Amino acid sequence: MRDRSATERWILIVNLIIMLFPPIHLFFAGGSMTMALVYFFGSGLILVGSMMVLRSMGDNRGEE
Amino acid sequence: MNFAIGYGLILLFFILVIYVMERNHRETDNFEEFSVAGRSFGSWFQTMAFLNTWLPGTIFIAFAGLSASLGVIGYYVISYSLLAVLFMYYLADRVFDWGKRHNLKTQSDFVGMRYNSDAVRVTAAIIGVVSMFPWIVLGLQSLGLVFSYLSFGLVSPEQAVFVSIAVLAIRQYWTVRLGMRGIVISDMVQGIIAYGVGGLLSIGFIVMLLRSDHGFDKLAESFATLPSFGSDLGPLYYFSIVLTGALGSWCWPDIFVRLFTAKSAQTVKNSAFKAAPLMFLFLALMLTAAMLASSMPEVAAAPDNVWFLLASHGGPVILSVAGICVLAATMGNINALTQATGVHAAQDIFHVKGGTDRQITRTARIIVGITTILAIIGAIMTVNTTAGLLTLALAAYQGIVQLAPSLYLGLLWKRPTAPAAVLGMIVGFVVAVILQFLYPVSIPALGGLTSGVVGLICNTAVLVGVTMLTPAKSIETQRVSALFA
């Protein structure tokens, strides 16, 4: 249970850093379209992947 | 002929939505049924209701226009929207549990219960209702664009606003009568059309653009940049707009109520799991199509019309289908906003001291009607000032986000008190409004922070400061501890 809670906390922190930390997006969106798209699509995919990880954990596979 | 195709498809769409709503309707004066549909919906309905409320028709217009005119900065909507979905997962257990245990029906009801205070409840309701109004007017204007394009030149943009008002007034009959159940059921149909069909059209547009020499290599270098050091907007501007969007997400009363219409907390989580990939796919495709289209001269001249200009290359049927996508997204959003306005004003402002289910439901229905009439007047008065209205609607974000500290800290921390929450909200709201007036886009002296973020900082400081200086009485501490247990 404690492991699950820690994982949930880390998933939130990592996604907040990726989406909000200015040096990351200023670095990627600095004039190269390839880099910019890697950042925007990559960060989106990481968050979607995070949701899949959360779903696979413990009781989240349960019935409604 | 083209007019018949455009307006004929609109008519078919309306008949479909109304047929589905009428088949599933339950006539009732029960306020729980009117406001949260008896907490009965499964995760697919929850997902589509969330998407249809979160992504209004203007996503195809102003937000697509931002990508078409400025490039990747328009993708910020993906970042904050996905964070909103992630927050849904983390909020699900506690919000649903408290909501069901205390029979809560609105966001203001929720914070009022958390702080055991009518003042918190009324303040949150007033901020919510005031902030939602410009979006209803903007929705009406988005509809105007649809009715103008789908008339193929027979109806001017100004006349089209009046057509859209007439259509919306008719549509609101079902919102007033059927309440939340009608909204969620219609959201399923509207959501499939707006984001399912809209996503497929976007794929078609991308293929068409890439095959007609409008690839990524044709985009200006500035399209791949965000405001950085030395820019007019400042290096913290992008951070500010994503933060405001993400934190503000669950401050919108019409969005927050989605946490109460589900069958269980697990349903809310399951809808977050479904919403994340759907939202990401739709937004990535639609915004990419809009950005690629920027190299078309007609799009460069009118970027807000990019969705319709792209669709016009496919002939009248494709243009009409694209218009229906905007219509479907707008309808869901306007219905949710007007219903939330009615329920909040009725329960959390006019009947804050209590009332029978019948009285509150009746008041809510009347307010939905009055709000619609006021929005119609607002749309008529601003028929030629869409840009100014969009600015006002985006400014509403700076106001609504001032609910965030009371809402989120109240969920995570036992100590915040009612006076701290009320004072924080008022200070944050006033600071945000004043700064928004002085600096409508960003504050250069603060590195590009927006008015809303500065308001948030003041709001949080006041909430924490007052909480620490004036701790709650022991009876209140015990009540809150029991709530968190």
C-alpha cells in the first residue's frame, strides 16, 4: 500500500515537472520543430502512459 | 443546394440529439436528479461528458487559430488538459466520498461543507457564476460562425449570430427540463461527433496538407519557439498559462460537478483513464492540422477560420460535417455552463439557507432560462467584437483559478479555516482583476507571470498566513479530522 502511494506521488511530481518546469520547454521549443514536437507529443505520451501505469496498479482494475 | 446540405445536416443532428435525450429522460422535481443525475453514470458517459464540457466549440476556432498563427504555443492546451485529467484521478476518491457522504451537488457546496461555512460557499459560487458567463456568450458567437459557414454565403456572420441564438433558445428547453441527465446523455452523442468525427477529419486534413506541399518544412522557425528570455511576453509566460489552465480545471463548476455524476470513485478514475488518450489524440491531430495549414494564404489571413477553410477543400458535405463538429462541441459546453450557473446560483446563493427540492429545482430552472436570455443579450451587444470577448473569456480563467488554493489545500491539509479561505479568495480575485486590467497578457517585470498566477501567490499566502495566525477552534478541528478519517 505504501509502495503504491509513493508511486502515485512520483507519477504526479514527474508529470508536473515535465509540463511546467520552464527550462525544459524553453530548451525544447527553441526553434527546432522536430525538438518542439518531441517535447509536446512526448510529454503528452508520458502522461497518457502514466495513466496506464496508474490503472495497472492494485484496485484500479476493479469494478465500478 | 449547398445551403440545404449545410442546414439540413444541422437539422438532422438536432433531431438525433433530441431523440436520444427524449428516449432516456426522467421527469422529476428531485434536486439530486436535476443537479447530478442521481450519481448514476458509468465511465464512458463520464468520459464523454467531461470531454464535451472541457473542450468547447471554440477549440476548433480560437485555439486552432492560435496554432495556425503562432505555432507550437497553441499546443499548451494539450499540456494543461492532460494535467487536468491526471488531477481527476487524484481527486476522485476524496471528492466522490465526501460528495456522496454529505449529499453534495456542486463545487460551492463542496467547499462550503469542507470549511463548514456559508461565506465560503457563497463566495465560491459568485466567483464561479461570474467567470462562466463570458464563456456562454463566446459559445453563442462560435455557433454564429457555424451557421454562417454552413449557409454558404446566404447568411452573413452578423445574421448568423441571431440564427444561432434562436436555435440555442430552442435547445435550452431540454436543458431546463431534463437537467443533468439530459446533458450527460446528449454529451455522449455530441462528444462522439465533435471529437470522434473531428479527429477523423483532422487526419484527413493532415494527409491533404502533407500531400499538397504544406509540410512541417514550410513552417516558419518562430513556430517552433516559446516566449523566452528577451521576448515581450517573458520566459515564465508559458509556465503561467499551463499552470493556470491545469489548476483552474477543477475550479470550473461545470467541470467539478463531473466528479459527482459518476456511480463511484472508481468510475471517475476509469473515466480519467479513458479521457487521457482520447483527449491527447484529438488535440494533437486537430492542432497539428491547424498549424500545418498556416502556410495556406487564406489561413494566414484569417487563422481563426482555419477549421472551416480546411474543410472547404473537401466540398460542401465535408464542410457541413466539420461545422457539425463545432456545433456539437459548443452545445455540450453551453448546456453544461448554463446548467451549472442555474444550480450554483439556486442552491449556493439564493437558497443557501435551505429550501425544498421542489423550490431549489424551480429556482435553478428559472436561472438557467434567465442566464440564457442574458447571454443572448450579451451576444447581440458584442456581435462584432469576438476578439475582445475571447480576451474576456480567457481573463475569466485568471478569476476562476482563485478558487484553487481553497479547493486543493482544503482537500490535502486539515488546517485551513473558513476565514482564511474567504480572505484568500477575495484577495486573489481582486489582485487578479486589477493586474488583468493593467497587464492583459503578461507582466514583463515579473518575467512573464500572468495576473492569475500573481493572484494565486497572494491568495495562497493569505490563506496559509491567516490559517497559521488564527487556528480553528477545537470543535472545528475535530470535525475536520473526522472528515479526513
